[in-house]
Amino acid sequence: MVMERDGESGTGTLGKAVAVLETVALADRPMRFTEVLAVSGQPRGTLHRQLSHLVQEGLLELRPDHAYVPGLRLLKLASASWAGNEFRAVAAPFLEALHGQTGETVHLGVLRGHEIIYLDKVESRQAVRMNSQIGNASPAYCTGVGKAALSTLDAPALDAILCGLELRRFTPQTIIDRATLMAELAQIRASGIAFDREEHEPGIRCVAAPLADPGRALVAGVSVTGPAYRVGQAQLDDWAPRVRHAARAIMGELSARLGPQR
């Protein structure tokens, strides 16, 4: 990314741009220009140019309501860095075990904004498989792993994510009414299990469970996914306890490795 110097050293300008990027990326809700301006300590014109550069590079996204959120490029870079971290290493054997129990595709995803980023995947043994890829993003509100992750959030955090978000219809089963979505998230919160009944892709169903450690800001989920012609609701219900057990085991192992929260 090429930044304008404005009479400053390149390093200083880059450092300030990185600070702006970090401010938006670590915020607990989308930030408007005036909010970024208030904490950045930079001149209005300089900040506007930096934000414009970051949006052009895909590191930030300017929403229709004029609020800034992390961009897809930044999320993909974050996903790549997560690929080698402790979380994926801890989860891997449990994903393999869940795959061995079900024979279908197993996903590990982390919530970033209103999307789920897939961190890991164990492919189905069947001839017909999922076309998902590690590092790809999907809408959280209409995927099993996404809804599982969303269910762990409190009301203010949910409002921050859903405010101004268009609930786009992908299939006839997609939930596009916010009240209906909130009611389903409450059910998921109570049961610890989420379903995707062909809500994101026609012919694709899944069952998922949340992975959440609020003290470490980890909001994620694990799921088993398969084509509808061989995975009916009865099969999803049968897998549900195994998926929930895998999620709890992953969090238990992660807590044991990392030790008490600081």
C-alpha cells in the first residue's frame, strides 16, 4: 500500500495508518469517521486520506451507514495467521475424531464481524463433497457454524453486528427477519446446537456447536456438514451430541494448554 507522506517520514505515516487500522479492527462495534477522529489525534484531512487508502486496499470496509469495519482482505490475512496458531492445533484431533464418527465434512470457523472465516476443514470421505475452502468467508446469520458463534454474544454485541446488515436471501429457507433470527439464536443458546437447513446453499445441511471463551475474545464454532439427499434432520439430531461434545472438548483442551486467564 502506498501512503501519502504529507511532509512526514514514510515510517511515521505508515505507523499512524496502522494505528487507525488497529483502532477499527479491535473496536467492539463499527466506527464512524467522527469516532475514529476522536481517538486518532490526527487532522481530519489526513485521517480521511488514510481511511480511503485502507478501504481501497480492502483492509477496511465502509458500510452503507458510513461506519467502518474490518475489510475482507484483512480478515483473510488474519485467517492465514490463525492457521498456524494454538487454536487450530488444539482443535485438529477433535475435528478428525468427529469426522471419523460421521464420515462427513467437518468445519472449524471463527466469527469476524458478520462473517464466519473457515480456519480448518476435514473433508468428507464421500464422493460428493463440500466446495468450502479454508480462509473463505460466509455470512454468519445463515450458516450453522455462524449461528452457533452468534448465539454466544450478548445483546449489545449482536446489535453491533446486525445493525444495518441486510439479511440477504440465499435460498427459500434463509432467515431474513431479524426477530425470527433472534428467536432462533435464543434457542441455540439454550440447546448449545445450531442447524443450517439449506439456508445458505440449496441442498446443504449442517449441525454446529459454539466455541466461546469471552475472556480471550474467541468466538467460533465447529460443524458437520453434508448434502441434504443423504443428511436428513434425523441424522443431524443424531450427530448433535457428538458435535457439542467436540466443541466442549476443544475448549477444555485449549483452556488446559493456555492456563488461567490473565
